[in-house]
Amino acid sequence: MERLCEAAESVGVSAGDEFRRAFTRYFELIEAANSRFNLTGARGWDRVRDELFIRSLRFLAPVAGGYVPAVEWFTGRRVLDVGTGAGIPGLVLKLAVPGMNLTLIEASRKKSAFVQEVVTDLGLGDTLVVTGRAEEVGRDRKHRETYDLVMSRGVARLAELAELTLPFAAVGGVVVAAKGQGVETELEESAAAAELMGAAPGIAATVSAPGTGAISPDTMVYWMKIGHTPAEYPRRNGVPHSRPIMAERGKSGMAPAR
């Protein structure tokens, strides 16, 4: 717990008794769920602390030329976590900055039910769990272009993530996608999709703190939303994955089929 508290303090989060209690309980709920179904590959306190909790705190790091400023900025903001899984990174950030207004989207009913269980158990206010695919929810007027910050820690390629995340961001908002190392080619490939969705050119920054030598660095990709997303995006379920915009444009120079 001390390592987690130190990591939180390093990004400006006060890690007092309530912080410790909440993360202890969150870990207990993750372990209990993992015994019932495959919630996450991280098992045991050390791995959950490092791979899920501490790495999630990197979304609070003020990098990329101020696209995401100091932790105080998050209070009162509308924040969306796309494909949250076990609540990562969204619930970690909510526990760190309780004043944010958080929405979490997850397609798996088992996983979204778990996230709702955590929200209820910990008594988290201003937190909404939505069961559904990003392609569908992204067309809902209650969610479309309404968020100050959209986050994802998915494994999808950036061209796909651009279409699945940018439609949620308000003009002037930011999308942050956490990826592994070596994303330069992906970032270049995603440029057409991001531009079409209304984003400025993406910025990639290596973020290794908070963390220790046991936690590999992340590459955070930042897209600033500067224009509205066309009404026809995101496309129907599965299409952003099977026919990413960069692939279609690379072949034909035309917008992708819907």
C-alpha cells in the first residue's frame, strides 16, 4: 500500500485513510471477481497494484505540452473511460479525484456488472456505468461530444481507437490512449482517422512515472478535439476494427465504406 500511496502523492493526489480503505476494498472485489470469471489477468496485490492501479495514475501526469494539466483540473470535469474492463483506468482515477464526473463504458455484461458492483460498494457518486459497444453509445446524444476527457487503455490499434473515442469528446476536449512502446507507425497510420473525427495531429509521450522499475513505461497518445465528428461516425459494430479508416484510405484514397 505504501508504494501505491507514494505513486498517488507524486501526481498530486492526497493518499489518506479513505484512499487506503477504498483501494484495499477495490482490490478485494477484483480478487473475488477473478475467482468467478476472467475479469483481468492481473492477480495478487503486487500485480494489481502495479499493473492496474499505479499505471492508471499515469493518466493524471501533466505531460504532452499541457494537454492534460495538473490533477486539480479533473475536479468537476466530465470524464469517460471507453472499454473499462475491470474499471481501469476510470475507477482508479475516480478514487484518486472523487470530484470528477465519471462515465464508464463496457461491452461485456459480466464486466460492467462488476464495475457497477464496485461503484455501489464504495458509494461513488457522479459515476455512471453503461453496458454497450462504443460504436452504439457514440451515437447516443447523451454521450456524443459531451466529455472533457476520454480515456482508453485498450489494445486496439490507434486507427480503430480514434473512431471509437473521438466521437465522445467535446470540441476542446482531449482523448488520451495508453499504449505500449513503439507506436510511431500506428500514430502515423491513425492520422487520417483522427483528422476525420475532428482531432488535431496526435502527440505521443513516454510516461514512466509514477511507477518503479518493475512497471514498463507507457506511451500516452493525446488527441485534441478541434472540430465536430461527422454524423456518420462511428460506423456500425465491428466495422472500425475490420475496416479501419487508415487502411481504406491507404488503398483507395476514399472514405471507408459504412
